[in-house]
Amino acid sequence: MPITIMGDKEFESVPSIKSKALRINLNQNIYGTFAEIGAGQETVRNFFRAGGASGTIAKAMSAYDKDFSDAIYGIENDKRYVTEARLKKMLKHEVNLIEQRISREKHPNKLFFSYANTVATIDFAKKYKGHGWVGIRYQTVPNEAYNEITLHIRFHENDAKLQQMTLGILGVNLIYGAYYKYDNPKKLLRYLYDHLDKDQIEIDTINFSGPRFTKVDNRLMSLQLVKNGMTEAVMFGPDGNNILPAAILYKKNILALRGSFRPVTKVNMDIYKSSLNMFLNENKVNKNKTVVIFEITLSNLRAEGEIDEEDFMARARLLCSLGQTVMISNFKEYYRVVEYFSNYTKERMALAMGVNNLVDIFDEKYYRHLSGGILEAFGKLFFKDLKVYLYPLHDQETDEVTNSDNLKVHPRMKELYKFFKYNGKLVDITDYDASVMDIFSREVLQKIQDGETGWEDQLPELVPEMIKENNFFGYKAPEEETVKR
């Protein structure tokens, strides 16, 4: 730990918000500004009330009026204010002002920071609960480059005052964690909910950057959000950075593919290409407003009851290398995936899946927790403008190909199955590549772990090289290959 913030003993129990704010205030080196827009100045209020704030707070402001805000931070290209771009502008602008106005010669040990938020709380009609961006840009060593933590929140409370108080608590937790828990980002994440309940606020995106976080993979931090129950789903793009779900899903046509992708195979990509072609030929589907999501459920990330993070990162990196957008969710049932997407769009959606997954959908045991059972689930699944694209299954022993015409479901489900099939909700993928349909991820994985050869041809281009270079999925190079390297 840097010398400038040593000497503070850990609290044996979770410190109160006042204690956290006071601990920051009493640290003679931490000094910065607060810029809070849209929900009052609830974070800085906690520091003023704790006492000793004069040593911490250089400035507190709220450029609430849009014209004033634009005059200070500039005008966004999209004319919006509650955005990540706006938050980052605020953080950089305020840090630059500190550097200009506070002499380093006079204060050689100061650790400058800027805390900012731009939020919209619940509207008067209580139809829109609100959301916002929160962040801190700060130093842990004088004159070192700045670190940055930014996160997106969604409010769940139905009262503006309660939302403001919740935001104030979260802000203190973030500043406290940034200075005293930065060496363990996973713990820092959990401590953001000190004195808060997950029913109050949801964190669905978080990104770390700067010298103290060079080894942090933000995709892994995304996984922690879902794992800790802070949100139901997170997303990240091909570049490995976390994406705000609303930003990519809003008013879009969505095609989703669920799988273990352990590893991603040629058959996965065949399903993707075939179903996408079908989806783009549908009515009401605009190619320029279409997104494809590769979804991995949390249950698919578990190994012996615990999430294997290295295994997760392997799958994520391989999918990203193929240019795909990945979603990690805790949705065991498909209807919950559709419900989630429906929060952001009313446009047409589609799910692409194999025969075995469709059979599971028609298994009643997955819906015992619902009062309406499978009928309730199917009502939620299909009442939206949704279609299912079915990829056939080839039986290598009998050479039989199973599709929607000869698929067998439980006798009690036959009429329900027929209803959805004959109403056009279930469509067969016919333009498939028969040469790859016998590839199964689990068999490829077994070959990799057993040190066998020949599995490379069953994976998309460049994927085998990545697996070998990074020793993904327990791969171990043969001795002669190791010598060559």
C-alpha cells in the first residue's frame, strides 16, 4: 500500500457510512471535488455531516441547469446528459481544474480525486424508475496517473427521496472502496452494497482503468456482478469492454443464441450464420437495427458447484475474438431471457437453439416454481413477437435427422407443441452445413483435456491457436511442441 494512505487499521465490522466518510475526511492527503447532477448532492452531504470535511472537499457543485451544464462540460453529440460519455467528461474536467488550481509544490502528498454522478430519478408518474452513471477518478500515489472506476446503476425504489439517499450511500461506498479496497477489486464490488439492499439499486455495468487496475479484466468484473446478485445480466463487446445493456439492446431486433461454448465450435457458428440469415429475412427486422447476442447462463459457468473463472475467461475471449457480443445471465429459463430483452425493446426477437434445448423447454419440471406452470412460462415466452429457429439433430447411429416435424415431446405437451409449431412460432433451420452438425463441444473439450489430436478442425479459424497459446480448458502442449516454442 502506498505510504500516503498507510496507517489506517481495518474496521473489524462493516463501518457505518458516517465512519467511512470520516475516515476519508481525516486522511490529510485525500482531496478532491464532487459534481453531482440530477439527484441532489447526496454523496457530498455525507462528508459534510461526518465532520472534518474542509480537509477533503475542494468544491461541491451541481450544474443542474442544462445550459449551465453544457457551458461547463460541453454538448454531447446525442444531446443526452445521463450517459457514460457525460460522466467521463465531468470527471476529467474536474480533475483538470484541481491540477490547475492546487499547487503540487505546496501540497506534494495530496491524492487528488473527482467524484461525479449524472442520474435521473423516478419520474412524477412513477412509470420510469430512473438510472444513472457514477464514477471516481483518483490517485493513490501523488503525481501518478489517475485511476478510474465508473458504473451504471438502475433504481428500484419508488420514491425519489429514497433514491437520492441510496445514491448518497453508494457514493460514499465507492469513494471509500476506491482508496481502501483498490488492491482487491472483487471485494471493492461487494462493499459497494454496504448498508444497501439489492432491492434498492442494481449495478449492471462497471469498468476499472488506470495504473492500479492494469491486471483487472473488466469481463471478469462483469461476472462478479451477476455472481453476487447485483444484476441479472451483463454484456461485453468484442473489444472486451463492458457494455451497458440498454445501450446495445434499446429498440433493437434481437437474435439470441444460448450455449456453453466450451469451446465455441463450427456448429455454433453454423447455427449463428443460418439463423441470422433467416432472421434478417423476416418482416419487421431491420438489418441496421439488429444485434446478435451469445448468451451464457451462470449455471453453465459452474464447475463442481463453484464458478471457474479461468474457464469463463477462456470462453469469453474466444467468442470476443470471433467478433461476438456476449451476455452472462442468471436466467435458467428461456422465458426470463425474453422478459429481460423486452425491458429494452418491443421489436421482433428470435432464439436459435438445438433440438435438445427445445425438448427441455417443453419439460414441465422447469416451471414448478410458477403458479401457472408451463402455460405461464409459455405465455411470457411467446406473447412477444418472438420466433424460435430450430437447428436439427443428427443421430450418427441411425442416420436420422430430427427436426420440428419428428421431434418427440412428452405426451402431455403434444398439443401445446403443435399449437406453437403450426402458428409459425417454431421454424426449422434448413440451410445448415451437414458436414459440421455432428460436432459437440463436450466431445471437443474431452479431446483437448485428454491430449488427443484432430479437434482443431472442429473449431472456427484462429480458435485452436488461441486455445494452445493460452492453455485454455486444460490444454497441455505435447513435449515436442513445447521444445519448438
